[in-house]
Amino acid sequence: MGRSAAIGTTRATQVVFVDDESNVCEVVRKTLERAGMSVRCFHNADDCLAHLALANCDLLLTDVKMPGKDGIELLTEARKRLPWLPVIVVTGYADVPLAVRAMRAGAVDFLEKPLDREVFLETVRALLGQSAARTAMVDLCLTKAEIKVLHLVLEGRNNREIALALHRSPRTIEVHRSNLMRKMGANNLVEMLRRAVDLGLFHRSLGGCPDRVSR
């Protein structure tokens, strides 16, 4: 598999929008599709979470006031399952405490209804552009084996546990971790983890750069 098969180059941008108002969903869907994005709309949090468990998603947008789980609960659950996923909260009931709750739960932005089309598109494109830049950096820098090791480090596993999981020697895992820290510009494990969050590495497939994997 060459570079042309890297994530972000073979499929359309996947956006998920959640709002219990059908007319709002339709407007947002048409707006984003005209901008070249693929959009799935849901009217409640549970259906959205079921979709996220099975399908790709590059950006989640959610209303706050909905039957069942509200948008903040959806945001919290989605970020637990997909820590890398950027989430924008959209609401017609904006206030400072609500905005603070959304940001503390992990929202990357907070937009008020009615949505201004140009501001909305600019915000979405900016976030997706950041994600694309992160993806390109990962494709250039990290091998398949290093990404596997990084995922396990992010799960809190030590070198021995990672070695057992990947059927490698502890020494090989130490080499991979050393390479990860060097490539990510980190001087210690905490810096490496922060860098991983900044780069959005949680969402990476394990299929990148197979020709450079250490055996």
C-alpha cells in the first residue's frame, strides 16, 4: 500500500450532525454537501453513537437540547470512545455556563443558532484542515509498528505488556518508544502523550507506512 492509500486521500470527509429538528438537519446537510463533504444526520445521541462505533467520522456536530441524552452527554461519550474526534456544539440556547460545560467536556468550538452560513463553513473547514495537517504529519513520520506501540502506550501499558501484546522483545519496544519520542519532539513520556493528543493520533489506522515497519 503506497502513500495514495493513506487515510484522508481515498475517501470524502465524513461529518456527522445531530439535531432533533429535521429541517435544521436538512439545511446543515445541504450546506456541507455543497462544500464537498459527506454528511450523516441523526436525531438523537444513541443513534449517533451506534454509527460512530462502526463508521469513520472526521467531525461531529451536535445540538444540545435533544430527547434522551443531550448534546453535552453525547459529546462526553463520543470523546471517551474517540478521544481524537473534534466536536462542535451547536445550540439555540447559548449562555456562558453552557459554553464552559461544552469546552470542559472536550468541544473544540461552540456555535449559536441560527447558524451564519459563512462562519459555520469557515469553522468546519478550519477544523478539518487541522486534522488533514495532522494526518499528513503522521503519514510522513510514524511507522505502522510505532503507531501500534503508541496506541498501547496511550492505554497505559508498560514495555513488558506491550512486548507481550505485539509478540516482540522488550528491547524492540524500547527502541520503538525512543523513536516515537524523537519523532514527536518529546523529552519524556508526559510530553509524548501531550504531543499525541495535539496531533490527533488516537484516530489513526494501523495501516500507515507498512513498507517501513520493523519486524
